[in-house]
Amino acid sequence: MILIDGKKAASELREELRQEVAELKTKHNKVPGLTVILIGDLTPSQIYVRNKEKSANEVGLKSDVIRYPDSVEEKTVLEKISELNKDDGVSGILVQLPLPKHIDKKKVIEAIDPSKDVDGFHPMNVGNLSSGYESSVPCTPLGCYLLIKKIEPNLNGKKAVIVGRSNLNGKPMTQLLLKENCTVTITHSKTKDLKSECLEADIVVAAVGIPELVKGDWIKEGTIVIDVGINKTEKGIVGDVHFEEVSKVAKALTPVPGGVGPMTIACLLKNTIDCFKRSQI
Ligand code: NAP
């Protein structure tokens, strides 16, 4: 079984991006800039943002974090986004989720200029992705896609089963694999026989949030299994896939942690650089 090393893949991607940023700097005399808006003091969000900033600096991007207290008014955030939309030095804008209850997530996402939407959440980018046009793609599914392509460069005609239909993971994952000519089944909490669906698959991507939901006898031999889940349990962090069981049958499998997770931030940097490149055309 191939243990898909997300840490190594992310480090290789960051190295490629570092070289790309250096070339862009020579060509345009400026570097792409990522601005993150962080509201409140939730510890996981603080950690994510710190890691994003560190990785951005590592590849040579200009990186800024704008911090607001939990009590910040929605209007203040929307005005800041509007200001950043007009700022030539800002290639990508990310508003760290979740937001406090009094701030409308939809309004915030839609306020970001789609050409600077490095999370790929703006409806314009969602539409472009599903139409097969160039767009920013949400970072986690993009990372999963890059890991799958490393194992199997030609996905033509492969049967993929996506477990979970969130806007963040399942739906964009479906679009990415459709674009690669996979036959994609997207499953969710109302799917009748998830085990039978998974048993048909050459590729399974699990993004559910239920610890070890996908069992060994759900997977046929030779399947590539990507585990997006991050679940805190008594025995520590586990994915949505039963690692021990599935590793006995799968062709390749991502561990949790150390699989998909590290690719997410690397893909955010890639999206920022891609936004910058599109703005220079
Ligand atoms: P989400 O928005 O809660 O969506 C979960 C999806 O799973 C829903 O579509 C839900 O179906 C489906 N589901 C729930 N129970 C199911 C069942 N028994 N059988 C089949 N499908 C079922 O979750 P998410 O934001 O996509 O996150 C999923 C997991 O990925 C979480 O563990 C999260 O922490 C993790 N995550 C990891 C990363 C990373 O960087 N590695 C990034 C983001 C998220 P319905 O639509 O019918 O409700």
C-alpha cells in the first residue's frame, strides 16, 4: 500500500511555489500578496492563521493579517474587504471562518472580489468551476486532487465516490474529478447503501466528519482512498476512514494527520499566486 505523504507533497509544492514567486518578482518587480482577516480569538482559527502566515512568508509572498475583536460590526468588515478589493498590492483575500453569529457569512464571501477569492467560495468561482472554466478552487479539495494525480496521473473513466456533499469539500471535489473524466457519485447522509457505493469505486474521497466511518470491507482492492476528515476522539485525531482496516486493501491511502491537511495551506499559497498571475495578464 502506498502511504500518501501529504507533508512531503506539500513541501515539494511549496518549493515549486517559492521558485515561481522568485521568477514573478524578477518579471513584475513585485510579489503576490495574501491578506487574511481574522475575527475573534478562537484558538483553532488563530493557529490556522499563524500557519498560513508562516507558510506564505516561507515561499516569499507578502502576507498580512488584519485582526478584529469578536464584537466587530459587519459593516466594518465589509468596508475593509471593499478597500482590499481595490488595493493593487493585495492578490488574495481570505476571511478566516467560522465568523461570529452576528456576521453574515454569505455577505462576507460575496463581498470579496472573485478575482481575489483565494478560498474559491464566491458563487462566481463556484459557477466557473462547475462550468469547467478557470477559477479559484477551494484549497482542501484542490490538495486532494493534486495528491490523487500524483498516484494516478490518468483518471480517465475511473469511478470516484465522494462521501459528503459540503460546499467546502464534497461538491468542488466532484467538479475536479468530473473535469478529469471520472464517473463521479456524490453521497451524503441520506444515501441508502453507502458501503455498496464505495465498493464500486476506484477512488474514494471521504469528507464527512464521522470518525472511521469508511471501513475496510467498503473498499475493493486497488482503490485510492483520500481521507479529509479531522476528528478529535479519545484515542487522538482520526480521519473519516478506518485507517488500519482500509490500509490492508487500498492501493493508496492518506494518513490523518499528515495527509490532506498539509496540502490545504500549500494550495492556499498556490491560489494566491494564481490570482496574482491572472491579474497581470
Ligand atoms: P460538513 O459541512 O459537515 O459536511 C459533511 C457531509 O457529510 C454532509 O454532506 C453530510 O450529508 C455528509 N454526511 C454526514 N453523515 C453522513 C453519513 N452517515 N454518510 C454519508 N454522508 C454523511 O463537513 P466538511 O466541512 O466537508 O468537513 C468534513 C470533514 O473534513 C470534517 O472532519 C472536517 O474537520 C474535515 N476538514 C478537513 C480539512 C483539511 O484540511 N484536512 C479541511 C476542511 C474540513 P448531508 O449533506 O446530507 O448532511
